[in-house]
Amino acid sequence: MLKVQVRAGRMKVSAALRARVERRVGLSLGRFGERIGEVVVRLSVAGEDTRCQIDVALRPRKVQIEDRSPEVLGAVTHAADRVAGSIARLLERERQWDEHPAPPRR
């Protein structure tokens, strides 16, 4: 099971919102579970928007995505979708590299 940490700084986050954020991010990243070491979701207020930053520690890399939206769950949903896409592209490039390494330099 993927463990998602939610950090909110000065912003108040209810237990229900925390559970929804954990569930939403978990659904987006669950398929990469064995490759993910840690997931941290940072929520903060940025003017009239909510800022959502998601840090994913892949073994051995790190992927970081940030998004803003007037609604908390909108920012979380968009950031979770973007980070999942970034991880999928990264893992696909790694797979292709493993299958077809560059020829040795002369």
C-alpha cells in the first residue's frame, strides 16, 4: 500500500479532506507502488488559489510537480494526474534504455 503524507503548514486540513487527498493521490500513483519510496503532498494558500506540490521519491530519482487552483481538490487532482504522467514517461524511457542501450563510444 502506498503511503501518502499530507502536509499543510498554516492551512487547516480536516481529517475528511486529508483522507480524500490521500485517496486521490494513491489512486493516481498506485500502479507504480513498488517503484515509489515516499510521497509527500504539500498544500498551501497562494493568494486566492490553493497550491499543491507533490514530491515523489522514485528509487533512485525524485519527481516534483506543482499546481494551483481555486479549489483544494482541483489542485490535488490536476497535480496527481500530472505526476502520474511524468512517472510513466520516466519509467518508459528507462525501460527503452534498458532494452536498447546506446552503442559504445569509439
